[in-house]
Amino acid sequence: MNHPTIGAAIAALLLLSAPAGAAQSSLQIELGSGGDFERRIVSYDCATEAPLVVTYLNAAPNFLALVPVAGEVEELVFAAVISGSGVRYAAGQWIWWSKGTDASLYDATLGEDAEPVLTCTEINNTP
């Protein structure tokens, strides 16, 4: 079965951290999709110095979010996982959970009942 390649239409470029003085390398991930591809860039107000900008890549059956997390060298690639409501994404110890115009970042190492480390609201620039 021939699925459209989301190469030119979609490619998530990730920079891998390299030791100081070493050349940086990159990794390109190509996702196949039998349907449409959507790329959304959303800015969130998280009561931080600057807005948090998250890129969502939706290419069924893959749903990804690229989220910059404070303390991490590069932005992380989160993959959608099962959720009771909203969309829950996971990357290592981190959970990014969006529901409507709100989103929260959780540190899974703090336990299931831990408060979010970041609570955000989508910035709507529509007048």
C-alpha cells in the first residue's frame, strides 16, 4: 500500500544535543499517513516571562507535540497517549495535557496526584 510520505509536506527536524565544541547533528523523522496532515503552532500564556510555543503535528495515526520544557536542552517530542478527556502527550518523565484552550505540564516523577509544574492558557490574538 502506498502512503503519502510526509517528507516535503511534513518532517520533524530535531537537533540532538552535542558536547561543547562538537558538531551538532540532526535527525529527520518521516511519518507516513493515509490521510491529511495538520501542523498547528499554538502560543500559551503560562505566567512565565515569555509565551510557551507548542507545535502540534497531526498525521493519523501519529499525533505529536513539540514542547519546549525548561531545563531541557532541546524541545521534546511528545506522543499522544490514551486520555480520559482532552489530549494527553508523553515524553520521558513529562506529560503535556491539553483540553480546549488550556494545557498543563506534569512531571510524572512527582506522582499521579502531583499538581502541574506549569498551567497554561492558549493566547488568542483574534480581536
